[in-house]
Amino acid sequence: MIVKILAPSSGFTGVSYNTRKIDRNKGELMKTANFGPLQGLGQLKPKDYINYLTALSALNRNVRLPQFHAVISGKGRSYDKTTLTGIAESWLKEMGYGDQPYLIVYHKDTGNNHVHIVTSRVGHDGKKISSAYEHVRAQRTISKVLGYEMAMQYQFSTRAQFFMILESKGFPGTDPNEQQIRAKIDNYKPDKKIAADIAALLRQNRHLPGLDLFLKENHDIELLFHAAAGKQPYGYSIIDHRNLIVFKGSEVLPLKELLHSQGGNIYGPKNESERLTMTNDVAAQTPVYIGQVSIADDVDDQQIHGMRRKRQKKARTNTR
């Protein structure tokens, strides 16, 4: 993802530029925020926003170029307009503009979906919003907002595991730095001590109904199973958020052994109410309920190669 802060200007030409895009059906006003009573008035014109931003900027005459105009762009159509808007809001907050009046306009007239942001560099208290190292901060901040900064703190052995970390924490990133991920993967070494501790934990508690909920709430560990719709799982992954490491299930405990006490059923209830009812029913012999992950390409090598060899009647070997 690319963030570009455009050159500041004395007037709020960014408002006019973006509203013209809207008028030509090449843009869409996604959000306006913090314009006070102005937002309670019905249909607003571009001049209304410009006047408000100009009046706010007049609180500090020393800021001669008060317009803050930035663009956040994803690669191709990798981010939709709603996701881009959410990213822009989080980015503005991290950059110190969260309480500023701003407009976010989505543009759909290029090969890359992107949003424009327009606001003032002068705050409601008359002080200038810090612009120190803002171009450097802009890139670091977008990495934080997308979750890349957080996910890179983990140890992982596949690209899919990196995205599992992002998804587990609710971050929207889809276009990380591939070289950084490759370097992280190349340096991965499974921590046998942690793996052994988790294996012991699983063996000790695998009979519990709601095992996944127990692990997450008490040990900050997530179990993610990989399976085609309606099929039994062919592998699983473990995210240890406390120790910041992701394991392939086979590095910790064979899938067959883990599911032995669960009747092989790892699919969760349809909603949280059903889940709580099931996991709180201690008397019932309820199988563990583990949510499915949408990223299914992190297949344990032994599992997937084993299935293929079985179909092809070939001997099983470790290709890693």
C-alpha cells in the first residue's frame, strides 16, 4: 500500500478537486467527520466545507499552507472502498488528525483503488498538527494500521501463517513487503521447548468441551484448522500470541491424536449463543469447536503430500 502526502497549499483546493470527481461519477464521498454543527445541516456544498476548514485554519496565522491532502492507494482492487475508508480513518488518528474535520473521498477512475483525504493542519486549539518527519511517519503508520508491524514480531514459517496472524487480530493488510516476509521465513526455527509445552497443554485438556475457547481465554493460543467445506480437516496451525510464534500442527501434536477425543468433529456452532450454550454444558460430550480460517494454503507438508501419494499409490517421504 502506498501513502502520499501532497504538497500543502494556502487554499483548500483538495475539496474542490475531489467534489468534481464526485460530480463526474469518478469518486464517492465516503465520510465527513468533526465538522461540528455543519454536519447537522442537510445537503452541503463544497464551499461549506472549504469555509469551515478556512475558518479553523485562521486560528493560527503562522500556518501559511494549512491544507493537508493525502492519498492512500492499494494495488489494483485488493482493497474495496469500505476497507480503504477504515484504513484512512485509522491512519488519520495515528498521524494526529483523528479529531480534525476531514473528508474521505474514494476514487474509482484508475487501475488502483484509492482514497483522498483533506483536512487542516491547524487544530481546534489553534496549534499546528505536527509535521515532523511526516513522510516517514506516514509509511510507518500505514504499516501499523495494516497490521504488518505487529505480525512481523511473530516467528512464522509460511506466508499463509503471516496472514493468519493478521486475520486473527482483525487487521486488513493484504499487500505486505514480500522480501521482509521471505527473510522472516528463511530465519524461522521452531522452538521445541514451546512446542513441547503446548503439546502437553493440548494432551491435558483435549477432552474439554470448547477447547479452543479455553486455550484462547486462558493461554492466548489459537487453533486454526484447514478443511474444505463439509470435510474433515487435513491439517491445523497454532498461533501462540503470548510467545509470538506460529506452529504447523505437526510440529506440536499430530492431528489424529488431537482429535482422538473429539470424535473428529471440529466445526463450530452457527452463532455465539449456540457456542456458549454448548461450551457451558459440561455434562454433554461436546466436541471441540474451532473456527475455520479463510486462508487454507498453509497445509502441513506431510498431510498434503500424504494425501496425494495415497491417491497415486506412492511411498510417503519427507520433502522438506
